[in-house]
Amino acid sequence: MGKTVGIRFRPQGKVYDFDVGHFVLSPESHVIVETEQGLAFGTVVTPPRHYGESDARAPSKKVYRLANDGDVKQHRKNLELEKTSHAYCLQCIEKLGLEMNLISVEALFDRTKLTFYYTANGRVDFRELVKVLVKAYKVRIEMRQIGVRNRAKMCGAIGRCGRELCCSSFINDFHPVSIKMAKEQGLSLNPSKISGLCGRLACCLGFEYATYCDLKGRFPDVGKVVKTKRGRGKVIRHNIVKESLTIQLEGSGETDIDLDEIIR
């Protein structure tokens, strides 16, 4: 039986599970872990939890060591390098006339590589830009194009609900969102009302979709004639949350009734 913790490398980055090993860790602890890119500075964001040897979600890598004062200073220097290289890259993009939008820069812990994240409408020939950056920083340079959802996650903002964007606060992986989710919940199909700040369908459309589908299975279909305590009528629309529906009674007008008033 081992223990695992969730570690995040960037403020809005994905949470990765690592084996605690013999270390005693708690949220906000700084650690050094070994990744595919090399050693990385991370912060513990979830408390230790047990896992079994047969657990399919058991982490494959362990915490390398606790971060010391030197590691913290190195991390701060890396953040400063990311800030200055971001400003310099913006100048180079403008000078070269490239049609791309630089989002952020990420430096490896050992400062051997800089990754520049950007968005663009199409493919960008950034070969000249890479040459300029390599000459300036003498490290490996990687240009990585990302989507608008990842851009919103990295930048962060306040949504129309008045809260921090879900993608930059707790969503680790993006799941498909379709217009069908809005239809099932009876929401307005106005793009401006069901789209997030990224311009895509809002991620929160999927939060209650499964619940609506489950509750909707208890309702008769729209257009079906049903028998109620007030007489027969045709179903006009549903109100899933109130567990009621609107029916057109025979020889009368529309009326709202509770779901339990239907005679099965």
C-alpha cells in the first residue's frame, strides 16, 4: 500500500499524481520531481491518499526530493526568465510581422529549454523567430501552438457567472461539449449566451447534462397525449428542475401540472 499526491507545475496547469515515497508531504509543499523533460519544480495541491498495488491509477513516478532554498531561488529566476523572454519574443514577432499571438513561456527547471505557447489562425513559419531566440538565450527553443480553450485556461479571467473560469480553477482535462447539451437543458441557443470567453461552447454545459438526461427519462415526450387528474391533454413543454410540465388540455387552454399528477 503506497501513497500518492497531486502535484501541479503551473498555476493553472494539470494536476499529476506522483508516489510520495518516504517523504511527508502536505498541500503547498514544494518538491522536485522527475518528468520526461527532466527535473521539475512542483507544488503539492492534494493531500496524500492511499492506493493499492493493483490500482490502475497508481502513479508510475515518485517524488525525487523536497525542494530546498536553492531550488526555490532557481524557480524564481526561471519565472523572471519566462517574463523577460516573453517580452523579447513579442518584440521579435512584431519586427518579423508574424501573424501569431504569444500566450506564455515556460522554462525547464534546469534552464536548458524554453517553450513558447501561441495561438494562430493557421500555420506560421517561425523558423526565423526560432533562430533569433536561440541566438539570444543559447538554449533549445520549442514553439507550441495551442487552442483557444487552452489559451483561456492559461490567461484566466472572470466568467459571466462572476466566478473564476472553470478551466483555470479546477478543470484539468477538456471534454467535448455539444449543442445537444444546451438543447437537453432547455437553454437558449443564442451563441452569445452559451459560449465561454474562449468563443467555444461553455464547459459548464456538461456539468448537469447527465442529471438532466436522467430526470428527463421520467417525463412523457413533448407532443404525447397523457391522462391527468384534470383530464386528457397534450404535452407542450417540460420544466425539469421543478418536476412539472405544461399541457394543452382538451377543450381548454394550457396549464402547468406536477409530474405526479399524470395517471400512468
